[in-house]
Amino acid sequence: MMIEFTEDQIALRDMTRDFIAREVRPNVAEWDRQAQLPDDLVRKAGNLGLFGVTMPTDYGGTGADFLAYVLVTEEIAYGDAGVANMINATNSYGFKLRDYGTDAQKEEFLAPVSRGETLGCMLLTEPHAGSDAASIKTRAVKRGDYYVINGTKTFVTNGEASSFACVIAVTDSDAGKRGISAFLIRTDAPGYNVLRHEGKLGHRTNQTCQVQLEDLEVPVEDMLGKPGQGLRIALSGLDSGRVAVAAQAIGVARAAFEAALDYAQEREAFGKPIFDHQAVAFNLAEMATQIEVARAMCHRAARLKQMGGRCIKESSIAKLFASQMAEKVCSAAIQVHGGAGFLNDYPVEKYYRDARVFQIYDGTNEVQKILISRELALGN
């Protein structure tokens, strides 16, 4: 069934598409080489409302629905996966505040991010705790009117550029999963230390940091949610995150496909464009088909999420298929280019590098298969 979009969804998608065409695509090759984004680009993205797409207008957000967010994500990833990851990570931080924050917390920690004034980030993953989030070691010990946090977090997107962060830490080591809580912190607070920026295969335009929290004091009123709700809060946005990763994967695959199609129509071999050779044309036909199938899965999961329905299976299927599809399409795009595709004179090698991580973050594809099989066992 074809999903129809509202005028508001289309307008937000087209605004984002124009922004990406104007500000990102002409410059992204150089940004990738430099492994950084200009501050001006971050400011412009914030001014468009891209840091608070689904956040309430009362707190500076755009107030759009989840499907609009997914459409926007594909357009951003079409321009650059690193920019998409930066923006999605900021929105993910906002989801936690929107759903669990008090009015005072939203005013202080959410509104400036939604208005595009700064970034937000999540501090969850640790060197020895990735998909198994319940095994984190970061501790928050209550001392009077404060919690004192100590620990190390890794794979922190926007870890240095953000003004605010949501930290997941153990508050009761005897309570297991129920002994984990969430806290809102200011990254300029004493004890927040960026240890290093990670060098990465792809997504080079966004920051990925390792952060050490050393005797960082957090007022008790800055706990997000209730004591023991930390794991629930951390995992609450996983369905949304997986659909967003699927949208990212589709955007990158689309960019690779279009680059391959253009090259095939321009490059000649044996007296005619290589597109006129059946082997190349069939390869492109398969790529186009895979992208369309992935997009249909992604939009179906987004629609279910937006309607408030259970979508664990659908979001995991969308993420699993789209992430695998993106690597295959990007590899095929290099193949269409031949030896030229291996050179950084053409963008397809970057798309291939960017696509690989979609099978890893927001739950590895092995985790997605576990979740899908559990849902099947339940009859969902």
C-alpha cells in the first residue's frame, strides 16, 4: 500500500532537500577529508528546526510528526551520513526530554536544543557495554543534594560540541536493571572530560568521542524520570532510532545509486554508454528495486510508530533490511564505476564507507534478528 504524505510532511521534506542541495552536497567531500563540519553549517541546520523536528512548539520545536522526521532524515543522509547522524543524535536526546522531563527540565535542557542554539548528546555506551546496556559500570552516588558521577562513556556523538547530555548510570548496584537511572548534565561542568575523538571509517563529518566523567556533580532535581528508570529511558527510543537508521541507510543508498546511474549514462565502452550494456542496466535495476523495498518497510514502521502501535518487529525489519541493502547498493555503485569507483575522485567510495556502520549502531543486525524472532514467537 502506497503511503500518502500530508502537505506539512512534504513541505518539511522539500525544505530539507533544498537545504542539503545548497549547503551540504557541494562541500561534503572536503568536509569528509578534513573530518569536521563548519560551525556555520550546524547553526544553519539549527535555524531550520532540524534539531527539534518532533519537539513541541512550546519548547522551540517544529512540532512535526514522526513520519516527517523520517522523510527529513533520508534527505539529510542523502547529503551526508555524518550530518544525519549528528542531527539524529540530537533529536534522540530530545526524545528523552520530551517523554520523561519535567516542565522545568524541558525549559532548561530541551528548549535551547530544539531552537537550534546548541546540540545535545546521549552518554550510554561504555567500552565494555554496547548492546548489553544493562552491564554499564558508570556509577552515580548520592551525596546530600547531589549525585556524584564517575565512569567512561564511548561512541558519544556530539560529545564535545553539545552543551547538554543525558547520562545513564548505576545508582543501586544491588538492584540490577532497576538500579540504573538517567541524569541531565551540562558539559561545561567540572568533571566532564573529552578524552579523545575517534578516527572512523565513515561518518567522518561528525564527532564521535570518548568521555570521562570524574566526580561530576549533578543536582538531584536533574535526574531524568524516577530512580531506577534509566534503562527504560535509554531504551525507550530504540524503535524510533532504528527506523531513523533505516532512513539514513536509504538516503546513502539513494545517493550511491544516483551517482552510479549518472556515471553509467555518461561513460562509454565498446562504442556506447555502459548503461546500454545489459549487465550494467540490470545491476542498476536491482539497486533501484532494493531501495524502493527498503523505503516501503521504513515508512510502514514509521507509520505504525506514529499511530502508537507496537512496532518492535517492523522497526527491526526495516533497520535490518535497509542497512544490508545500503552496503550492497554502495558496493554495486562502485562496481558500476569500475576502477574509478575505488578513487576518491568519485563519491561512491565515501558512500560505501558511510554505509557500513548502519549494520552496527542502534543495535547490531544480530540483535535485530533476535528481536524479530522473539516477536515471531509471540505471534506478532
